Amino acid sequence: MRLTLFLTLLLLLTASCTNQQSSGKQLTLAVVSGVEGDALKQAARDYESQTGTHINIAEFPYTNLFEKELIDLKARTGAYDLIMLDDPWFPRFASEQFLTELTPLLERRGQSGPDSDFVATSVALCRHPYQTGPLYALPYVGNSQLFFYRKDLFEKHSLKEPATWQDVLTAARTIQEKENGIYGYVMRAAQGNAAVADFMPIFWAFGGEMFDASGKPSVNSPEGIAALEFMLQLGKYSPPGYASFNADEVGAHLLQGTAAMSINWPAWISSFADATKSKVTGKMEFSTLPAAQRPGQAEIGNWLIAIPRDSQNADAAMDFLLWATSAEQMKRSAERGNPPTRQSLFRDAELVAKYPAYPAQLRSLESSRPRPRTPYWNEIENAFGIFLSKANSGELSPTEAMNQANAEIEKILQRTQATQ
Amino acid sequence: MIKNLRYVLLLPALVFALAPVYWMLTISLKTEVDQFASPPPWFVFTPTLQHYYDAFVTRAFGQYLITSAVVAVTSTACALVIGTAAAYGLARFQLPWRLNRRLSLWILSTRMFPAIVTAVPLFLMMRDVRLLNTRASLIIVYTAFNLPFVVWMMHGFFADLPRDLEEAALVDGDSRLGALVRVVLPLVAPGLAATAVFCLIVSWNEFLFALVLTQTDAAMTLPVGIAGRVTQYEIKWGVMSAAASVAIVPILVFALALQKYLVRGLSLGAVKG
């Protein structure tokens, strides 16, 4: 009796061991959970049935994907043949030489470089150094921030379209005073990525720069402090507690119709047309970001696909990569809800009929800016976000917050330079 | 009167314990508009099964459920077999150099460092023996992490048991192992049940190692799958709640089935102190 029990256990153990993949023509692909990864998963299944190449999918939550990929790349497991990566991670991966250079693989296929149909700002992200260096990835999902506002409320109170941040402030004040239960603006200022993502477009429009020409941090410039002061003014028209909001709370307020304006990402657009998710169907308008001293610029946030240097199947991976980013396949990804990175698709009549915000998205993407390109962006964003959040919760004055943030960013740079 | 008062006191405790479960169940049945409505519709809303469909038909949560079950049950069984044997040895045999106490403490000490410390070494070891992304890797790790608990719990139960019973069996010609299986184990069954439930819950809920050691749907467990619904821009509360609501069922059923033993097992341990 106990022997049989023991034997069954042993059997179970060995049975689960044989789950290991056998060798053969196959690729392993690391994707992010969510609509971006879902589209690539679907594409992989189509590719499988067309070519017979078996594709294993490894799917991870956004918050874990970066560490997961970093561990695997550092340990040189060669576990992945293709990885999806968010563009701010790219400088880290590229500078540590974790990725395969794609140009030789392209040349072997008779192409001199990436297809010119890709949006220039998207391809620039895939080069290291930015814009000028060798190519290590191809852009797959073309997100960039948009300005969301309630068209119906703007018409009702005869407000003009929010072209500048001053217009936004005026509109926020008007709407909050005249409407019952609607906040003029909703922003997210939780520590970390949230606060920084909502602040950067204001910071850039006010003329702020994170690093000066010599590469020293300069967030506490007069322009930077003015931008943060403006953010706090706008915060007066944001729901209470916004200093701890993340994307989810912002989305909920907009969908429930309790806030009138916001900076947000294209992933939310489709929810506004769905009555099970939105109380304001057909009332939301999407435009490029407002200007101030300088024209408005959105943060770009593209999903790229790269081939790790330790992949044993770089050639097969490249075939899949080119196939998945071709106009035909990317159109299918777009139909599944992902903004493309090809100009032709943003202008595609069928897609524009389905996604009326595409023209605005293309304008936003073409004029967008990347987050500062540094391998240490994650640490810097984290530190910067803490001080922005503290300023928004009233713990620090704008000047103090920016001075302390500047000192902290300088420390991070010194520490990382010392270890290099 | 006293009895009624007892219920009055129990009621707030019950509400306190069950409110999160109620909230999770209702979220899993609400459309997004209702999930975020303020004030929330507590009792009256139009239920939808869409989130359950998304979780178990569109996505592979059914497969995660099977993986979780295989891993949790197998590792619990392994930990019980090995741990009970070890505990019996420590409780009944006098080892030289005060090893009984020293070994026990050594076993316990493996629980004293934070689990995250072992994550990367385990990852590298599993990579070298080519067990990454398999159920086996999780079974091995969970067994190892449950062992100290099993050894210490069962040690307490064995120490409580008078030796005379086994000795009677030995005198009657049974082997040591026979006496353990036929005489001792039935007597500590409540303890075994309590220990099993604990191991099962720990393995069922474990997140860190499941995340680090698995890479694809083939070996992914429920907690990792559920966490995967926190996407970059949105948190899919509906799907997460639907999957979590289903995930509590097996543990609930198992715990209810063993309830009779559980109360006895836990109080046995408590008296021992």
C-alpha cells in the first residue's frame, strides 16, 4: 500500500519532468499579459499553422516581465528567441549587449534597413544609441499618450478645444464650477511611473529638460519648477487622493463620467465605445497634447520585439519577426486593438473607420518624445516619481521637490558610473 | 440568552471575515460599469458571466487550475511522507551528540531566511538540471519549503503519543514500520490532516517561485495567471475575481472534508504548546 503510494509519486514526478520541450524547429517567445501580448500570441499561432514552426509562448504580467527578461538574459539561458520589451527598457538591454543586431540579418534578406513605412519616432527607439546607432529591435505596438476630453461638456460650456495647458486649466475650472459631481481634470500622481508619465508632457511643454547639454540632471531649472507648480494648480481640479492614483483610477473616473479631462494611453480608447464599460459612450474626444512655451509632446511608449543574443535560433526568429511586423500582420494586430507602428496602417481606410482616433494618434506618435534614454531609467523614474508624488500630496513645495529630485538623480548617475 | 448573545458577537466577526469574499464574488459577476460605480451597487445589479467566460474559455485558467492542483497535491503528499518519517525518527530514536535537538533546529532554520534569497540560486540550479518551466521544479521546491513545518508539527504529535502502544505492537511481532503505519499513524490522523491542509494552502497560494521558475502556460499556476491580469494600462478586476472565486473552491472543499480532524488536530497541537 505505501509502496504503491510511493511509486505513484515517483511516476508523477518523472511524468512532469518529461514536459520538457524536445528539440526541433521551434521558437520561444516572451510576451506581456494584456492586449499587446495577446495579439502577438495570436500571430504566433497563425505562423505555426502556416509554416510548421512550433512557437512556445511565455507570458508575464507587465510588472514582472522586465525582471524576468533581465534574469534570463543575464544568466544567458538562451530561453527566449524573441522578447517583447517596453521601450524604456531598451537602453538597458542594448547597452549590456544582450540583443542581436538586426541589420546583418536584414542584409542577408536583401534589405538595407528597416522598412521606411515604420513611423520614424518608433524606429528611432530601436537603435542604440537613440536614433543613430545600430538596429536591435523592431517596433510592434505604437502607443503614445493622447489628451482625452469630454466633447459634450466642452460644447455645453462653449469652451475652446484644449490647445494649450492654459486652456486646460480654464476648462477644468469652468467644468468643475458649473457641473455637479464632475471633476475638471483627473491625473495620476502615485509614486513611480504614474506621476512621471503624467508630468513629463507638462514638463516638456514648459521647456523643462531632465538632462542639460552636458548630461547633468536639470529637473530643478526654473522651467521645471514652473511645470510642477502648474501641475499642482491642475491638481486642485482633480479628485481628492489623486496623489496616489494609478492608471486604473484615472480610467475608472473617465469611464464613470466623473472627470472631464486627462492624459491617457490609447489602450483605453476602445472602452469608451463599450456600454458595459462606459457611462459616457460617444462623448470622449482624443487629441494631441496641449502646448505651453513649447509645442505639446506626448510620451512615446512602444512595444518592441528583439532577439536575445543567446538565442540559438536567431535566423528563424528573424523570419518570424519580419512576418509579424509586416503590414499585413500588423493590420491584424491593429484589428485586435493595438495601435500599429506603420504610417500606412494609421491611414488605412478600414482601420480609421473602426478607430476614429487614428489620425490624432498618428499626429501624437510622430511628434512624441521618448523618455530620457538612459540604462538607469527605471531607477531614475522611480526616484523622480517619489518627489513628484510628494509635491502633489502637499508634503514638499515644488521647489523643494525638484531640488531633492535633482540631487537624487545625480546620486543615481554617480553610483552607476562608479560601478561601470 | 447567553447563546443569543454569542451569535450577536459572532455576527460582526462573520461579516468582517466574509465581506472580502462577498466583494470578490460580486465583482466577478458585475460589468465594468457596475464595478466602478460610486456608490457601489451592493446587492442589486445585472449579473454577467462574461468574466468567467474570459477566464476559462478565452484564457487558459482551466489549465492553470490543473497545474496548481497537480503541484499542490503532489508536493503536499511528498512533504507528508518524508516529513512524517523524519519527525518519527526524531521523536522516537535517541541520536548521539544531542543530534535530535540540533537537527530539529537546523531543519527549522531553513525557514528563517526570506524565501526571495533562494529565488535566484534555485533558478540557476533548475536551469542546470533542465527543470526550468516544469511542474517538477515547483513540486521539488514546495516539498522542500513545507518539510520543516511538517517535521515540527508531526514531531509534536508523536511526542504526545505514549510509546507503550507501539511497543505493544513490536512485542506482538510487528516491524517498526508496521507499527508506525498500523498503530501510530491512525492515532495522529488529526495531526496529519491539519498539516496536510496547511501544506496544501501554502502550495496552492505560492506566487514567488511559481513566477520565477515557470515561463510558459505549460507550467504556470493560478496565482501567476491571476496576477497576469494586471496589465500595463488596465487591471482586469473581473477576470481576476472570477478566477480567484473558482480558486478558493478546492481548498474550501478540502478543508470542509477534513474539518472534523482539523479542530482536533489543531487543539492537540495547542495543548502541547
